[in-house]
Amino acid sequence: MKIKSIRNVANIKGRRVLLRVDFNMTIGKDLKVDKNEDYRIVQTLPTIKFLIKKGAKVIIMAHLGRPDGKVVEDLRLDPVAVRLSQLLGKCVYKSDDIIETHGNASLQKQINQLKNGEVMMLENIRFNPGEDPPTLEASARQSLPSLKLWRGKEKLAKELAKLGDIFVNDGFAVSHRDQASVSTIQNYLPSYAGLLLGQEIDNLSKVIKNPKKPLVVIIGGAKISTKIKVIKNFLPVAEKVLLGGALANTVLKAMGISVGKSFIEPEMFKEVEKIRLTDNKLVVPVDGVMAKNYQAKKDRIDAIADVRYNEVILDIGPDTVKLYEKILKRAKMVVWNGPMGLIETPAFAKGTEALIKILAKSHAETIVGGGETVQIIRRLGLQKKFNFISTGGGAMLEFLEGKKLPGLRKIIN
């Protein structure tokens, strides 16, 4: 797999580089980015510093939240630009525009005034309705509203392309999105991978093409419907696939085990029953942390089979942690995506924390992704104990499924 890296472009001095990143993060009530929330900015710093050093004029495109094509004041990128300025130790100019909208070439003028090595951030790209239209099948394009949105994406990509000479994608976490600033823009500008995107592709590719054996895969999170393809892909090659989170409930229920009133996806039972043909490789929790509801202040630990009819399973239990630890000790490579419990509540984050601490001491090569899991790793201060931490959640899953991500289509061969 060959990656068209920005490293390999001979001369970018003085050239306008449109850089797509994923700076989607939580903004505090004080309209500041907390240092515990700036992980994605930090990961992109090597690319931005590389472009600055090479004398490029850097124009950053990013999004925040889901404004649905409308201006939402609380989702402006000003706090993100401030935090990036602090981390770079230099001014990051912030535009209130995305494309030229005033008819007086004001945005283009701002960009033309950039000196070599200077940085500007455009406003939240998702304020423009052309950024995120629905995925359209050929039949759907017969609908006038859908066709209008589809054309809006093309129009936005063309307008964005006028602002730059080169496009660089360093937003792996959004590369599974077929959006104007991620994929469509590649039709109009020479396109390259940033340094972070290159690392993501290299590390995840070896998991697919040349994993170290024994390979153990941990899959958690809420919905098995979003992760069943990854599970199916890894069952033939992994020694074990360990499940946790609410998605394990659907598997347990399909096996005929009661899960009380825990969240399940009944429509996935047939698919789950198919993968149970290799049940010696698929490992489910043997005990859990149960409570009467998601907000409960009291909980109890018991065998999964003994969950009560009015309880929900909110985390894996200590016996499951011991079982998984025994399996993980044999692994030479571990791939993990998704938490083991309802980690928003500290009482139900213990299973995830326990596995993080186990892997932090492991001699296996460890690759972890998914925002919630990474958040806990950072909170525990153990990020340096992992070989690679992906910035992608959904993008990581789709890459490991073997899908061709729209944001990579003209960047990798």
C-alpha cells in the first residue's frame, strides 16, 4: 500500500495548503479547550509544524459538533484556534468564513495576506449545508431535494479548492465520511496524506496484512450492528475476540442467556447466531456490574446468568477481567476498540480501566482506538504505554473491515 505523503512533495514553500483535520472535541462552559480534551490537536501538531517549517501557508479546515448546516454560536472554532495557538506558540488566525460569501473577496484577501509559515483556521466547516449531505444511491438522486444536497457538496468542494493549491488530509477520524472537505475536494486539488494520517494507515494496515500471532481483539461499545463486520473479519485470524459493553448483551441474549432489561439489538440475533459457529474464539463476559437503571447509585456484582429481570448490565465484572487477563497474557498483538461499560459513570468504568492497566504492563504490541477508551487512557496517564493510539473510532472500524475510506481514495494506492 503506497501512501502519497506530503513529505514527498518537493517544494511547498509559499503554497497554500488546505489541511483537513479532526479537532472535534468538548468545549468547556468557559468556552475554552481543556488540556484533557486537546488530544486530537496534539496528534496533528507534527503535520502543522512540518508545513510551517517548509514555509507553506496553512489553511485549516475542521468541524465541531453537528450544527446541521447552520451557524450555531456555541460551535464556533474560536476556542480551538486559541488552544492551537497555545500549543504551537504562535498566532493562528481565525476566519469567520468557510468560503467566499460576501462578494468582496474578503476571505481570499485574508489568505493572500498570509506570510509563509503562517496559519489560518476557517470557521466550522459543518456550518455549510454542502459539507455533510446524505449518502445518495443512484435511485435517490431522482429526488430533487436529494439532488440539490448532492450538488451542494460538489459546489462547496469547488469553492474550497479555490482557497488552496494543495490538499492535505490529516483527519483520519473523519476519513470514512464522504464529505466535501474530506473526499470531494480531492477531485479538484493534488491530494496528500499528513503525517498523522500516514501513521494511522501504516499501523492499522499491519493489523490486517501482517498481525503478530497470537492476536487478541477486544471489541466493546454499545451496538454490535456497527462492529459485527470487524468481529467476522478477525475471527479467522485472531486467537480470541473478547467482547464487552452493551454489544455483548445482544450476543448473550442470542445464546439464550438472560440480560434483564439491558440494551439489546434483537434484529441482530440471526447475524450473531452465524458467528457463534466459531464460539471457541468468541469470548463473552462471565460476570457483570448490575444496577436497576443507568443513573443508579447502588450496584452489585454477580454472574451474568444471575442478572435480575429488572436490572441492566453496565460493566464487566472482576471474574471477566481475570479471564480476559489470562488470554491477553498470551498475546503478541492486541487490537482494542470500544469500552467495556458505561464509562460516563465512574462506577461503571472500572472494567475498562482494569484492562487498560493490564495492557499497559503487557509485552504485546497494543493498538487502541475509539474516543471513549482513549479518553480513559489519557486520564490514567498511560498513553505512552501503548504502541499506537488511533484518533479514529468509526474510521478505524471501517478500515479494519476492509472498506475503502472516501477520504483516502486519491491518497493511497
